[in-house]
Amino acid sequence: MTQRAAAVMVCGTTSGAGKSFLATALARFYARQGLRVAPFKAQNMSNNARVVADGEIGSAQYFQALAASCVPHVRMNPVLLKPERDTHSQVVLLGQRDDQLAAMEWRARAAALWPVVRECLEELLLQHDVLVIEGAGSPAEINLHASDIVNMRIARAACAATLLVTDIDRGGAFAHLYGTHQLLPATERALIRGFVLNRFRGDARLLAPGPQQLQELTGVPTLGVLPFWPGHGLPEEDGPVDGHDDDGSGPRIAIVSYPHISNLDEFAPLRRVPGVRLRWVRSAQPIAEADLVILPGSKHVASDLAWLRARGLAGPILERIREHRPTLALCGGLQMLGRALRDPHGVEGAAEGLDVLPLHTEYGPRKRCVRGRYTFNALQGCWQPLSGLSFDAYEIRHGATQALPQAREAPPMHAALADQVGWQFGSVLALYTHGLFENSTVMHALFGAHTATLEDTLNGLADFVEQHLGREPLLELLAPTPARAAARSDGVQRLPEGAAAVSGTHPG
């Protein structure tokens, strides 16, 4: 009989508790023990996605796969929900957009998705030694429990030793842990092997007698306390979209944070450049003051373009371009600077662009998901240091963009990358590629600095959890227990007719 992998699951008391961070660190920790490790998250809700062989998966699972030293695959995140409006998300199933699922009433999706999720889970369990599983939101959202396909139902199916992590920096951590534990059915409480207090500032001795009392109430020990570590280097699940890092005397970079911003995890390396002052902005003044403005990707370009105009940001962006000040436009940002967005298939919505670049974009029903190595053509002005550099990146988009004839008096526009993927227009560099700042040669050319590699970051995460949670307790999570075996007995139960939502308030 083929042996199934041991499974360790990370659930959280809330969204943003540190699930992705801890799961990534555990994936690298177990991989460094010589084990075959893979990540899994049944359903993620995020506009941060990465391209893999058969489509796209959530960025968190992509990085977790790299941490596990395995090849990222769509089975590791079979369902990806990409929010487009408050009440609607694009549904990506096994890497591919599925409009039929997106059109389904949200309470009816669970029964259709569960067999695919379960099959992916079983395949990964049979092919690896350890599966590190990430939950979504909180497992104690009792309004969603009957149709849960991402938290404790997965834990039961995988017999997973489950850790419950909470963000103590928010306050109320002990109540969050106790309340979450108590709201779970007894068979699921039996799977909880440890509590983790994340983002603690100060002297951990001051926590006593909280962990001891919590264990007396629940029978679950506090596995450890993770100190607050803002400089860990791993992109956050959804990243900062407000606020700024203004320490330093280096270049001021402003990233325009429109409502449907996407793929913002690609900017994490900028936070590690010495002296760089990085701001996520939604007002005009930082745009005027910045040395570099970035127009990032967007999940709904027409809506975000309307938002730019309504917030009075279009004018300052156009003004700095007229003043020949550096502007980087990526994917959706590129489309916004063109003349028009046409949408004959009803994919994203039509709009008139800002008419900076002589480009025309048309949305088609098929999404382009490509990873590759790209090489810059000869560039000019502030972008000249990138000339001839090759870099690894990815494209993920519906729009196809073509250059239009230019007016005779207009400054010339040059192809920055081959195959209609990027252009330079004066101080504007407009690219369809994501991941530019994740390349060390690019960072050195632009900022004269070398930043930590991804491998350095992932190994640092593993060192961190081993130091604060302990090597032996983490290895003990892989040992089978009677409670885990018993909990699996109802893991394949069928969903009731008209079961509650699978997306609901789960933020992914």
C-alpha cells in the first residue's frame, strides 16, 4: 500500500494572522530535513498570482513551492478566486479561468469544487513525504462550516497536525485562540496540535500565565512565540496598499494603489533596497514629489482608470510625464496609458485611456499566462542602464496591445521588449512583464545595490521558525496520532444540498 504524506496544516484565527508566512517557513524547514515536501491551499482569494506550467496559482503557494524545493503546480492551489468587485470574483480552476463557475450562485459552488480539490489533495499526499497545508480566513466561521473546502475539512481529509496562528500585535490573541478552538467540533479540535503567537513585540516572559491558562482550558500547548519581524523579505499575501516606508535618503518611489491593484507582491524587493523610500499612494502630492512613479497591474483596468480620474490623480500623472520624469507602467498600468481599451467579448470593460502612448488594447476571451526570459533592447535616458539586460519574468493578462501610427510631431516610441511586450516613450517605460524587481541584475542597474536573494529569504524563514518553535516540536508534528486517524473517518462526507458558500467571507 502506498504511504500517504504526513500533513501539517496552518490555520489562523483571522485573515492576516500569518498563515502564509508560517506555511512558507515550514515548507523550507521540512525540505531542509531531506524530505519531499509540497504546499497545498484548496482555495485562495487573491489578485496576486504567478504563472506555472498549466496556468496560474496564488503567489503564496508559488513561493511555498519554491520554499519546498519543488516545482510549482496548479494542484497546489486548485481554486483561485480573483476579486473583480465586492460581490464577484473571477474563478480560476486548475490554473484556468472558468466563467461557468464564476456565474454560479456562490452557495452552489462547493459541491462542484470539492471533488477536484479532494483529488488534488490525494495526489499530492501520495507523491510526497510532507504536505504543508494553508487554511483560509478562520476555520471557526460557523456560517461557512457546513461547506468548508479549505480549512478543517481539508485537515480531516489529510489527517493534518494543525497549528492555529494568531496575530498578537492586534490584541485579543488569547481570546481569538480560545474562541476559535471552542467553536470547532470535537473531532476537529482533536487535530489542533499547537497554538502560535505571531508578531510579538517585547519580552515574551510577560505573556505568562496566558499560555499556561490557555492550555488548561483547551488541552493545547502554545508551540511558540514568533517575534515581530517586518524585514523578513517574503511578500505579504496581499501586501501593503497604504502607508509608506520613508526612512532613508534614497530615491522616492510612489506606487499608485488603485482599488483593484494586482500582482503587488512583485514590489517586495524594493523595500529591501538601502535608502529607498517606498510609498503606496492614493493622493496627488506624493505623485508630484516622487522620483519614480509606478502604475502597477490591475484586475479591473477600466474601473481603476475611472478611479484615477475621479480621485484627481490622472492630471498629476500626465504632468510628470510631460516633465519627462520617470514613470514605470506595468500590465494594466500600460493599458491605462494607451489611447483606448476595447472589450468586444465583455471580459473587463471598455474605456478611453489617458492617451499618453500610441497604443490600442483589445481584450480577448483567452488569458495569456507565460513565463520566460526577456531581454531589453537599447533604452534611452533614465532607463538606459537596463539596455541589453536579460531577466526572468511572467505575463498574465487578457489584453493584447498594438502600437498605432504616431503623429509626426510626437516624440518617438521605441520597442523596449520584443513581440509587443514593452515600449519606451521618453521617460515612460511600459511593460507587460511582471517580476522586474525580482532580478538582481535589474536591481543593481537601477539602484546600484544588491538585495538578498529569494533563497536567502527562504532559508532565513526556516531558521526563524526553528529558533522560536524548536526543531523537535516541529518534527513531532509529523508523527501519526490516533486522533488524526479518527478525524479522517468523516473527511469524505458529501456536501448537503444547497450548502453554504465556499468563498463567503474567506479572504483566501
